[in-house]
Amino acid sequence: MSRFQFSVGPWNVHSGADSYGPATRDEIPFEEKVKKFAELGFSAVQFHDDDAVPNINNLSEEEIKAEARKVKALLDRYGLKAEFVAPRLWMDPHTIDGGYMSSCEKDREFAMWRSYRSIDIANELGCDKIVLWLAREGTLCAETKSPVESTRRLIEAIDKMLDYDKKIKILIEPKPNEPIDRSICGTIGHVMGVSAATKDPSRVGGLLESAHAILAGLDPSHEIGFAMAMGKLWGVHLNDQNGIKFDQDKTFGVENLRQAFNQIKVLVENGYGKNGEYVGLDVKAMRTTKTEDSYKHLENSLRIAKALEEKAERFDYSFQKKCVESRDFEALEMYVMDLLMGLK
Ligand code: XLS
Ligand code: MG
């Protein structure tokens, strides 16, 4: 039995299309995914605004809420909660040059409209978290935007969301690049800075994704620890990543098991989940995966996360203390490797 409650998004089961080629698997209907998530042992589902309400741009505010209520009923049927809603501000013609930081006022207004609608949807789904993955917030051509003004625009946009709903919490999911070249808010440290500059820092925190930290050249467990020290780690997207290249969203732990272990260890040590936080798995299947194996990467990620939780519970803190006192870091490192190799 895991101490954690796990969550997943509908985009984590996808048909395998990438920038260089078409789909390789069948599209699976939303309800079928939800049913399978429940069977696999997930507790909550994560949503983009248009995952919950497709065609959102063409609906009225009341129609959007009504659609969201249908999704809530579906979640209830399978005993699942909604964890968060994230405005998808990277697909639309209005967000070609970003959302909150766009140089075009009309497009910034569109980004706010989608953010307010995301809050409405969250309320209907019974969750109080909005995630901002700032996909296109930054520059493709460095001289197009002032980094100072752009940072201020992000803070203003968050302040408006905090005003719109007095209970909503905003979680920024930082990523240093891709699809944007230079991100304005690229790491969890940036997120903490932005949080402090908003009108209610107690409602602005972070969601750390392993792959995004690795893309920034940082260790995800230390990013997690930094946010936890501030009391502001309200979500995680565990996955894996082979070095600094395109975002891979690999099965958790398959590239760097020790790094994965340390992420679970820091979560376990600091009571992550005690305030209802979920462990999200933002993983994608390989393009070669067949339709019948569409959920295998999720099952594997769950299995690895739980196995590492068990390793974290068995971690010998008195041996660690002895090694640290005697400065025998070689022995401590070998102990960790033995533990992970099943030799301890
Ligand atoms: C993409 C992000 C995305 C967010 C949700 O890199 O990880 O999937 O988690 O908007
Ligand atoms: Mg993510």
C-alpha cells in the first residue's frame, strides 16, 4: 500500500503522433481512459480546460459550466477526483506569441478569458487548483519582449486570477524551454520569486516536473526539496528524461533510477501528500507502443514509484549518519547503489 495518491491526465494516453509523424495507435475515448485510470489505482484526473470542455472557445460561460458538470458526474461514477485544471494556452491561434506575455493586447485578454473559464471549470469539478504550464511564455527572438515587462505581466495575470476567485490556488509548472526558446519562468526558484511578488503568495505555489528540472540542468529532488522548504510544493509530475534534449516524458525512473529514488525519498521524508497533494505521473508511451499496450508506461511508472517508496522506507538513516560523520561518502554512495540493486 502506498502512502501516496496518484493522478494522471488524459494526455498521458495518446496516439503516438509527434512533430515528425502521424499517430501510431488508436485514439481512446475519454470515458474509457477514465475507467481504466480507476482500475489502475489512480485517485484523481488532471485536466486542461479543453480536455474537460472541448470546443471551449465557441461556448458561453454557462454552457462551459454545464459541460464541466457532465465531466464531474463521469468522475463520480468511477470514484475519481479532479486534481487541477490547466488553461491550454499553446494550441490556439490567439497564443502564437504566448498568452499572458503576448505582445498583443487582444491575445492577452484571450489568455485571461481562458484562465477565468479554467477557474469556473475547476469549481464545477470540485477542485481548487489551477496549473499554469507557461509553454509559450518567453521569447523565440530575444529582442521581441522585455524580460522585465514580461515577468510583470505574468504577476499581473496571476493577481487577476486571485481576484477572480478568492479560494483558487495557482500552481506554476516551470520549464526552461520548449516550445519556447527562452522561458521567462524556467525553474522552481523563479516560481517562488513570482509567488512572492503576487498579491497573495499563500495561494501561489509550484508543480515540479522531473523532466523539466533535468532540462534546466538541475536535480529534480533538489527542486522538490527547495519548494517543500517554502511550503509551496502543491503538485509533482514525475517522469524521466535522458539528458538535455527535447521533452521526453519517459516512464518514471527508467533513465536515472538513483535520481528517481531521491525524488521519492524527499517526498516521503517531508510528508508530501498530507495536505491532499497528489503524485502526478506525466509520462508518455513510446511511439512504437501498440494500442493494446497504451497504458503500460503508466503501470510501469506506478510500479517503479511504489518500489522506490519501499526502498525509501528501508533507507538506513543511522548508517547514513555514521557515513556523514566519518566523511565516508564513498560508503554511503555504495550503500545507496546496493539498496537500489537489491543487494541490501
Ligand atoms: C508539458 C507539460 C504539460 C503540463 C500540463 O511539458 O508537462 O503536460 O503538465 O499542461
Ligand atoms: Mg507536466
